[in-house]
Amino acid sequence: MALAFKKATKAQAKLRAAIFGPSGAGKTFTALRIASGMGKPIAFIDTERGSASKYADRFEFDVLELEEKTIAGYVAAIAAAAKAEYPVLVIDSLTHGWQDLLTEIDQLAKSKYKGNTWSAWSDGTPKQRKLVDAILNYPGHVLATMRSKTEWSEEKDHNGRMKPVRVGLAPEQGKGIEYEFDMLIEMSVEHYATIIKDRTGKYQDKIIEKPGEDFGEGLIAWLNEGVPMAPQTKPPAESKAPHHESFAAERVAFCAALTADLGLKYEDVAAWCEANRKPRPSAMTSEQRQKLMDYLASDTGRASIDRFLAHEAAK
């Protein structure tokens, strides 16, 4: 197929914004103010033990207090908001999911990889990717908060005396998470927002005191400019090769065998198959799946998939 360039046009878009800062910076309150200016109803995923509901007398939103702060829990909550067709979603905060994943990686390294944390990330990286994909694929606007590591420094006050000052550092989330968002807002404990990344081009490097509903309205105005978005469609069902029996009946047994016999996950094996231009297991016959299992159990096959998973973890 011939490749061709075409004139670039601005299309309408859905916002992906992250707000991060130290404790007391006002991340939750700011997220609610901005979201209120962007539209209603608002879905709010609360991992901060009901802290958002303290503002229920000032803002109108529906809350889900997430008990299972795992990647799977986050993904399920985001899917529930998407199913309910909320136009605006706030996730407060992403940091708990990252902390849970780090704990899981540490446990995996000790139990499965002889203390090798690097190898354990072959299990962790695909999970983190699922969370990022869930955010990026959400059919509405997303505002996510993240904690930042808190550090104290000393500065001179107006009298020349040294005083302790609390400052925020990098957000507590996965490395490179900042690349996934259209806008990054760093909050200070004085409730000033510094826009450190802005794909709209309107707010880059600006410092805004207590950004609120009017800021959200301005974002919506920019996002709604341009060519209308194409309606989202559900992803097509996974294709099946002709004359191959249904994989549904065998999936549980096959996945269990991968885990018990090889210590591998179906998603990792499917990704390895695609990278090596092999059919996905779901498109294989029972005999082909058994041959795949035998190959992955061999020294050559195991080395191949281990190299692949290590490469994916390093991305």
C-alpha cells in the first residue's frame, strides 16, 4: 500500500491531565474545581479513604471509594465509569496503584525471581501498561492526581532568618508517566499551579493561583475546537482462524498450565507470539497450543521469551 501525507487538521479531543504535588497542596479540591468547569456528571474514583466526600457540600459528583487499590481495581473502576458514560472522570490518586505494584514486584522478586527485581518487572510492566491504556482509552475527560515525594529545605524569610519550607519533587508514579498526559499541573503548598506541560499551548509555563472552574471552562473551549471526533466503536472481537475450535472452553486450563508449569501469563505469551509473527494462542488448534507449551518449556524457547519480557520491561 502506498504511503501518503495529508494536511494536518486539529480534531476535537478529550483531556488527559495530571495534577501532582505534596500533601496539603490542594490536589483533590483543585481537581474537583477544574472538573466542575468541564462538565457534568462527574465520576470520582477515591483511593484516599473518602477524602473527596468532604467536599460534597461544595461540588456535585458521584464517588466510588476504591477498596482494592491494585492495578486491576483501578482498571475495573475506570471501566465502570466508562460504562456509565460519565463525561468527566477524576482519579484521586494514581499513587496508591503504583505503591501496590511496587509491593507486588518486591514479592515477585523474592518468590519467583530469586531476588531479581529487574526480572520481576516482566510481570509488572504489562500491568502498568493496562492502567495507562485504560486512562488513554477512556471515552471522556480524565483528571488524575498523584502525590509527590515531600522534602524539606531551608530558605531565608523577609527578615533574613532561615525557615523550613516544604517542597514537592517528582510524582509518585511509574517512570515516564508524564508522557501519557496532555497537561501536567504541579501544585505548591501555597496552592499555586505551575503548568509544566501543555499541549494546548495556551498555558505552558504559566503560574495560576488556585485554578478553578473557569480554568476547566477554558480547557473545554480549546478541546471542542476542530474537526468533530469520530464516534468510538468497540474493538472488534479477536478473530479466529478458520476450522479452529473455540478457545473459550480451553482458556482457563491453558492459562492455568502456563502459570503452573512455566510461570508465565497468557498476556505475555500472546504478546511474544505477536512479536515473533506467530498466531495468538486463541487462534491455534489444541495441538498447536501444546507445541507452543513444549517449545516455551525448552531452553531455547524459555530464553527467547525471557529476552522479550526483559526488553518490554526496559521500555
